[in-house]
Amino acid sequence: MFINLHKTDYVLSQAARYVELVVYSVVAFFVPFLLSHPQLLVGTLVNASLVLAGLNLKNMKLLPVILLPSIAVLTRGAIFGPFTVFLLYMIPFIWIGNSLLVGSMKINIRTVNNISLNQWLRLLIGICAKTIFLALSAFILIKLNIIPELFMTTMGIMQVYTAVAGGVLALGIHHVKKKFTMKLSI
């Protein structure tokens, strides 16, 4: 089992990849910047863009989708209100958490010719890795009195909810998009 950042789920033209890069980046930035609440909706859409990027983008094209959501939240300053300044301490951890979710979609897992199971297993690995990493990071920063306890909920159980919902949404979109793309290429 290893991570291959050059791996995509199926072949797309270079133009189609750039369109996907723009779409996922726009969602990753503007959903948290414009909506800010409810976190369940915002997090679901952002996590869906992360999973889709992990399935369809390569290498450095993954970075905007990984980095932009927390930059949007910080720029907006609305989600945590007066606690937004504390978000600065969490941003590097959020970027790593997003990278874990995206990277999980690049893992090569040998299964018995069951692509669907493979995607669900990779998603489960990514959700667990991201949630555990963010919750543990928040816990340590809270215990060091660097950030307030408010972050434990948003970086803990809420990550599970939004990553599961976003992952299910992303895999549904991906399945439909893949079938449509395959029909066009025949």
C-alpha cells in the first residue's frame, strides 16, 4: 500500500482537469467564505471537493483545494467570531488533515476487483486519519492553553459528520461523472 500523487481514478483530458481544478478550488474557497454557516453544510461541501480532488487531480494541482478552505475561513473571520485569531494556530494542522483526506484517495489498495469497495475503504481511511489528526492536534493545543475548548467539537466529532457526508456526496458525484465521461469517450 502506498500513496501515488500522480494517480487518478480515470483518464481526463488536460482541459477537463483544469476545469475540475477551478471548480473544486472555487467550492473550497467560496463556500466557507460566502456561507460560513451551518458548519455541517459548509464542511460537507468542502470535504466533497477534497475527495473529488483526490480522485481526479494530480500532484501540485491538489494544493489549492487543500489550502483554500482555511484561508477562506480566516479571511471571512465569521465562523469563529472573536475566536478567529485562534484559527491561525490550527491552520497548519487543518492543511495536514486535508492532505490526509486527499492523500487517502491516492492510496493503492489491492482488492478483489472491487473498485467501489476500494474507494470506500480509501475514504474510510482518510476520514479516520483526518479526524484523529485534527482532534489530537486540537486536544494538545487546548491542553497547552493555546486555543479554547470550542475547537474540540469543530475539530473532533464535527469532522466525522462533515467528512462522511462530503465523502458520500463526492463518491456519488464521481460515480455519475465517471459513467457520463466513459459514455462520451466511447
